[in-house]
Amino acid sequence: MIIYRNKFLRIARVWFDETPPEKNVDIIYYFQWSSPLPRLRCQDFHTIVIDLRQSKDVLFRGFKKDTRYEIRRAMEKDGITCENPSQSHPLLLEEFYEVYEQFAAQKHLGGVDRKLLSLLSDSRNLYISSAKAPSTDKSVFHAYYYCGSRVRLLYSASLFRDSDHAEQRNLIGRMNRCLHWNDMVWFKHDGIPVYDFGGWYNGDNDEEKLRINKFKEEFGGTVVKNYNCAEGVTLKGKVALLMNRYFRKR
């Protein structure tokens, strides 16, 4: 959970059925709740989760055959090195921002939410991991929200689209798969029971999102439905939420 103040409001963000603050906030945003909250406006949110309480061997066997091969090749032939997830510090955050902003520009995505990541870093809930290979100067980064009950992927960045050769693009794909596996093992050893891929597209007409689904499904896991909700606690918070909904509809 994080609590912060913008110009007018005091706001809390809580994840995964955490106990919300009882007072001193205007708005509470609930992310990925296991069930919709009564009397609140909630939206469905689908994601893929993996049970890290399985043994390491069972976890790996749950991956698709080609994915297991790609990970082994990454470790044994490509010489890929993975930096374990660690609490972010300013230099690591800046390196991540640089890569992600290039990645977002290539995919025509919005920029990273620096304010959120800074808040999560300050509260010691942000972990960042990376992978590199000796044959390329490209890096892969993952950024996670980390708590006792679950670790949730917030951002993944890799620059395979600016590689001219298919061999390089394939290498970066192996780096990404290898990093997911390394991250899972690290979080498992740290006692985290659930690895959350941070979303799954519940539709059928966006080809890019369907390709992302296919990548995530390579690792096994289960598709689950969670709920994102918002609560105006004070009159000021209720008015702010109503205004936000009004302007989004225009």
C-alpha cells in the first residue's frame, strides 16, 4: 500500500486484498481485488498467475516445450546473465527509464509512470531485474510491485524492434524468457507464493495484445479475473471521482 498527496487530494493505492487505511485519505484505489467490492464501481481485470509454491522442477515442466528449450539455450549457449530482482536505487531506475522510454516509443505506448515507481521505490515495494548477453548491447528489464502475498509485473522492456537481424531479435526473446524464469526462481526462494504477469487481454480483436497473451501463456499458469475499484472516502474524493468519470466519457 502507498499513500500520497497530490495538489488537492490524499490518495491511497492498495493491492491484492490488502487492508485499506481507515481514515485520512480522500480516495482509495483498489487494484486486483479477488472479488468486487460492494457499492463501489469496479472493473474486471484479467491476468495470468503462477503458483510459486510448486517445486522448481514442476514449475519448469509447466512451461511449453519450446520455452524450456529457449531458456536452456539462453543459459548454456548464449551466455546470458540475469541480475536478480533488487530494490531500486536512483541509478538503476534511471537505466530502466532510459530503456523503457525507447521501448514505449517503438510500440507507441505511453511513458512510464515515474511518480508511481518513485513512490513504490520509497516504500520498498519496487523491484527491478535485468538480463544481458555478451553478443549484444541490448538489455531486458522487468519492474515489479513486490509484497508478501504476490509479486506483480508492472513493466517489461526490451528493444528487439530496433534490431535489424532476426538472430538478434530471437536472442532478445530468449533473454526475456530467461529473465522471467530467473525472476520466478528468485521470488520463489524469497517465499512469495504468486507470480502475476500483470494482465491478460480478455478480447479477440487486438492482434498485438493477443501476441502478448501467447507469450505469457508459454509459462503455464492460470487466467484469473480480479477487480479494480475506486472509493471516494470524503466528499472531496467523491466529487473528484465523479469529475474523472465525466471527463473520461466526453
